Amino acid sequence: MAHNSHIYRLYSFARLEPLRSDISCFAPDCSTAYQGSVYLHDRLDQWVIGRGKPGKPCDVPLLDDKNAASSIHAIIYYVRRRDGGTRVYLKSVSVNSSTWVNGKVLEKDEMVELSHLDEIWCGYIDGRTSAGIRFVNLFVSRPYLRDHVFEVTLGSGAFGEVHKIHKRAAPQSKLAVKVLDFGRRGGISRYDAASEVAIVKELLNHDHQHIVPLSQVFGDEDHSQMYVYTMEFLPQGDLSHVLEAREHFASLDEILTIMNQQLSALSYLHNMGIIHRDVKFLNILVKSSSPWWTLLADFGTAKRISRKPCRGYEVTKSVVGTRHYVAPEVVLDPMGHGPLADSYSAGVVMFLMLQGELSLTPYRFSRPPTTFREHVLYRTLAWDRLDHRKLGITAKGRKVLRLLQGLVITDLADRLSISEALSFLKAAPIIRPHDLKGNETQPGVSPSLRRLQAALVSAAGDVVPIQGTPNVRESAYRDERQPMPPTQVKALLIDNSTSQLVQAARVKPIPRPRNINRKFRTPEQCVAQQPAQNPEPPVHVPLPLTVDSENVERPVQRTGLETPVRRSPRLNRAG
């Protein structure tokens, strides 16, 4: 059996199988043979049946002991019609032997159209030296092959292969198909294939915008030992392919956007009771990179769990995952693992995006590992590879660093769950470290929150502390490159929320003065420039040579002027 013989079954139009399952009639060296049958694919328009000649084997080789069949006995033609349909014909070319189709003998060079489940005999009927063949039209027995056309292979792995296809009725409609071939030696097992198909059926027609859309699931209709399900085709490929093709590293805003989308997808799965267990770059597909739109895919290692007392979820003890992304408890904890394993894998994805070099491992090893277990046991994250980001300088960088530290903590009691990480990412605002005047602001507290605190103080007459504010003097000047203590990271991330401030008091913050760049004028000048409502014609009156300053009527200052009198802050700084 050829290792890649299952590929031919993805674009085959017919299958030839022995009439009797206990008697084989095909030679084992046939390139399209599978499980005792021969698949006829549409890459050839004609298939020659016979025992073959020395050095010239037939397309459908028969066993040498089938002496009743000729060396070239018959030919099967695959004809494409102009209306898009197909026809299959059999032509008898044997001179010394007979060819029978459904009990009717064919003359030499006679051609007949084949239908589903037709019986073909090369030689006399029911003879031991004859070859009895059943023609199976796969367009009838397998709806997937009837409706789709194979194009090219996109990728392969231990749990299946992904191919590019298009609909037969609409060639411009491209799709991706994952094939779970549990009949291939060394491939996926029937149990794992059935588990993945069960999860895919639950996710059919889901409404989450960051999980790859799944279209149809095709079961093992004709006992071909293969499950197939189709999904949306994304030509840009996976996230690592897109990031490596760029000339510069991803910015912090881009990383936070991608993490927000993937955490949202994982949270959706966890709410359904499904853990992914293989979050990595190859399983994050890119629909658009401007703006970023990523989709979580590949549910080959996903598992359904139920809620239990252990951290609220059941645990599973199967060791699955990719070496660089797998959580430590998956390999080292004999009690099993749960949804927190996805948190660690998502943290490693975030670490690699911050590192920039995706091909470089994010770990350093105390000794060279030789096994999968030693790889997890001897590794530590190389935090110094994030020095070029200078995450400890800006508030945005500190936020990214705290989120990363919360995801990759080894201790399960302190590791952030997907929902907690997503809540922190959405609740904690990204602020600038300087206000409009250039003064450095307090890390973690925006100027609008400080004005809100001042309003609360003036209204209540007492100091109202801002809850959720981290210890500034400890966190602002410490070395942020080193991991923070787990308990401090956990408390800092969960408590750093601004929702409590808004609920504490509904006080509108004091607005900033408008920075109007206008020339300074005195109130007298403003009044003098006001136009009169009923202007009178000017009267020229001669003024005396001397004027008494005490008896001169001065203009009265008016209120409610349209032009502000306040000096511009920009002019104040210039002075």
C-alpha cells in the first residue's frame, strides 16, 4: 500500500473492487491501490485493464494467475461533457478472451457506458482464472467528490492533511478541506478522527468572528475509512507566514489586537466546554493583516470537558501539544491538565511576537534535552530577548509585560485563565505616560482619572482613594524585565480595573481649557470692537485742547462676551 495513496481518493471518480472480498484480483504494485481496491482518478482520461507485458504494466494490473484475462483486456474511458457532466465507458479490446458486463458479453472494440455497481468479468463468468470486478461510481456514493474538485495540498500533519478545493458547480468558490484518513498506516486513529468530527459538528455555523468558519462534514459513506470537513479558504496562510514576510516586527498595538482576538476565540471554546490544546502560529490563520483579522483553526487535539471542582473544570491526562507551546502541567503533572493549558500556549505566542524572531526558540535550557519530557523540564523563558522592546518605559509596555507574565506563570494557582486575561485586556486602558503639558503622569492612572479624583475630593470633602491603582513607587522604577512574583502579578492584573471608579461616583470630570491661539486684548478693546445694534451717522465735534480726565465718561464693561478673555496657555508658556 502506497504511503500517499489516500491523495488519489480525493479526486477519484470511480473505484474498482473485487466482486468477492475473499478473492483478490489486482496486483499489489498498483500505485492507486487501497484496501484491495483500485481508485480511478480524473488525472487520466483512460485506464487500461489487464495482466500487462514485461516492462509495460497496465494502469489496473491484474494478478498473473488470472490467465483467462488478456495482457491488455479492456480500457475504461473518462469523458467530460460540455454541459459539465461526466460519462464513463468500457471498451473491450481482448482478442482471445471475452468481456462481460452485467451478464452481457461484449464484442471486440465494442463500447458500453458504465453505471454505478455494474459487474465486469475479464474472462468467462465465475471462473477461478477470471477477474470479477465491481464498478463503483464515487460521484454517487460520495457527495463530497461529486460536488468538489481537488486542486493542491496546503499542509499535512499527524492528525490529517489540508487541501485546497473548489466547488464543481462554481470553480471560483475556493474552499479548504481537512482529510482525516484513519485507514492509513501510521496516521490518525479512528477514535481520534471521530472525536475531532464530533467537535467540528458542534462548531458548524458558529457565530464567532475569530474562529474559522466550518461548512460541511462528510462521513464515511462508502466505507472508505476517511472523514472530510470543509472550511473557509484563507490565501494569506498562517500568522507566522505573514509576520515573517514583513520587514519589521509587529508593534505593541498589533500584538494586543491579535491577542484580543485569539483570547476571545479561546474564551468562546471554553464556554462551550472545549479546550483547544494546540494553540500555535500554524493554527492561527490570517484573513486580513490591515486591519488585523485572525482566525483560530485546527481542532485535531481539541477535547470536550465538563465542569468539575478542580478549578471549575474537568482535567484530561492525555499528553498532546507542540513542543515549544505545550504547558508544563501537560507533561509533568500526573493529575492532568485543563483549560489553563491554553493560557500558557497563548502566552508563548505572545512572547514570540514580542521577541520578533519566530524561528528562535523562546527558551534557554539548563542541559540539552533529548526527550519531550526533558524539553519541558529543563527550559526557562529567555526574558532578556525582550529588551529591545523596552517594555518597562511606557504604560502600554508595562501592560503588555504584566499580561504576558500572568499567562506564562508555571504555578496554576497564579496563572490567568482565558477569561481573566481577556477581562484585563479589555478593562485596563492604554494610556500615554505624559499629559498635554509634557509632565510625566502617574503609571496606571490617566489624567482624566486624576481630575475625577479631584472632583470627588471637592464634592465629598475627603480623599477618595482610587481602587485598582498599583503601587507606583515599586512598579515604576523596578526592573520590569524580571518576572514579578506570581501573587503580585495576579492581584495587579485582576484589581487593575476602571469599572469600580465609574460606579463609585457619577461626577463629570472638569473639562480642559480650550487652547485658543488669539491675540491678547483688554476688556476695553473688546467693548470698543463690539458693533452697535443701531449705528448712527458719525458727527464731527471739535474737541477742546485740554481734557479733564476725571469728567470723561468711561465705557462700561459688558458681560457675556463671545471672545474669551483668558490668556492662551500657549502664550503663557512662550512668555
